[in-house]
Amino acid sequence: MQGFEDIVIQLLLRHNCVVVPGFGGFVAKQVSAELDLQKGILSPPKKALLFNRFLLTDDGLLLAEYARQYGLYYEDAKGQLQAFTDAMQRQLLNGETIKLAKLGTFTRQSDGQISFEQDRFFNLLLSSYGLTNLNFVSKPVEIVEESPIIELEPVVGGSKIKWARVAAAACFLPLAFYSFWIPTQTNALQSGLFSSSDFNPLHKQGAPAYNKTNLHLESAPLKSNSNLEFVLKERARLETYEWQPGYPFRVQIPAENSTAPAPAPTPAPMPIATAAAYDFIVGCFSNLQNAQTLQLKLQRDGFAARLIQNGPLTKVSAGAAQNLTELQQIQQQAAARGLQGWVLNN
């Protein structure tokens, strides 16, 4: 039972969430490097752990890894994990402190809550493996004021020209002139059209002249055609089909022609798992679609893969065997493909 601590550490190095069924779950979050100028310490990036005692549902990750490393059946590994978690719960109820190497310390508070403190000397981030805190001596930065290259001397005596007022007057005079010129000397406001000649005071405005133009429209006789045929065609429609319970999809049915439409294809039924003595499990999923994807991949590789649903998780079997000889052949075939799993005793 002492191997569960090492399994949890190994899984946290590769994953960000590891659940210990019946006890709680560890959630990891990457933290950036920290610089403490007052203490003179530079800490490398790391993984910060949070313990959630409400994550109790078994996702199969811890038990599958434990059974694979120690060569145990799934039920045997599950029994050892149950004994391990029961022992830790009894220690916490008795007021004892549980310290797991490289992981942290568990204590039970007076209100019944479980507090967790992460081990500060072990870094769970693989990219920071071997990096430790760097100590340095911080020195204050001295700011040196540079002397100006050219020293400006104030002008003594003489009159100063306020250029801001000159610029304001230069902008105001044209604006005041055209605000008087355009409404009184041009017809831009009446017509709503402006031209460049409206802004030229030397241009003489002439009286507007209009030319009358007669338009001759030729009327064309309307052609009537009583041989108009309207063909009403039925539009395409959408029909809903259910591929399997909980997975509907929609199919577009084209418009009907003179010939009878072909019947819609009937989805192939899902294979039903039959009873067998042993099954070599290579994956456990809470999502049925992910389990079906792995099953199809195994079938394309030549395995007699099937799905087993006898709990909250859907297990994917690489093959069923009636005796240990057939089971060994399936394990060798899976190992040749780089697959790892555990044995389910039916």
C-alpha cells in the first residue's frame, strides 16, 4: 500500500488532476517564476497543488497505473486502494498528521475540514526539473542626473512676442470672413452645393440659368402570353434520425421526382458485448463517444475490440479470452502495438 504515494507523484508530473477515490483529488496549476527583491530569492516556475476533498469519483487513472506497475488485477488494486484510504481517514479522525513524501502534509481542523500544505522542496513541473531557488544580493539602483548639453540662458530685457496669440488671430480672421461671405454673397446654403469658386472673393457669381429639355418616351405594347405554365416543385426537407440512444443527427431529403426515392440507410447496430472469462482493458472513459473512437481504432488495427458498461465508466477491451492462453496472445498483440492495459476477470 505504500506505493500509492509514488504513483500519485508520477501522475502529477504528467497530468494536472489526479483523483484518489474515496479520499479526494489533487488539482495542479502552473505558477510563473517569482522574484523577491527584499529576501534576494529567485524561485523557478513550479506547479501549485490544491486538494479538493469532494473529488471522489473514480476516473480509473490511479487504479490503472497502479495495476499496471504492480501486475495486479483491477479488483485487487481497488481493494488495496480502499484499505489505503481507510487508514488515512482513521489517522485524521484520531487527530494525527499525515505527511506524504514529496507531496505534502494533511491535517484535520477543529471544524472537520481537511487542510493540505504542499511540499515546498519538490517541484512537480517537469520543465523546471533540477532547478532550485537562486539567492542573490540586491543593490539599489543609483539614478545619475545628466547635465544638459546646451545651457539655455534667460533673455534679459527686450519685448517678447506671444506667438500663440498671433497663431490664433491668423486662424480666426479667415473663419470670420467666410462666415460672412458665404451666406451673403453665394447661394451655397440655398442649393446645398459648394464649389471652389464660392471661396474666391474675386469670382463674380452669375444668375443661375436652366435649359428646358423635352423627353420623348416611346410606349411599347404589352405582350400577353396565356401559355404560362407554373410548375410547383417540392422543396428539400430535413428528417431527424437517431443513430443510437442520445445521438440524433439530421439528414437532408432531396425533392421528390417522378421516381420513388431510395429508402434512408438504416444505421448498423452497435456490437453487444458477450460474456467471456477475461478481457484485456486498454482504456476507461466517462464519455461514450471517446470510448467508441478508441474501439474503431483498435478494430482497424486488427483487434476484436468491444465496449463493456458495468459501472459509471465505459471500458474498452482489446479482446476477450476464454482462457489464459488466449489472454496472453491478446497481451502480446497489444504490446506490439505499444498498448498497455490491465486484465478484467469476468
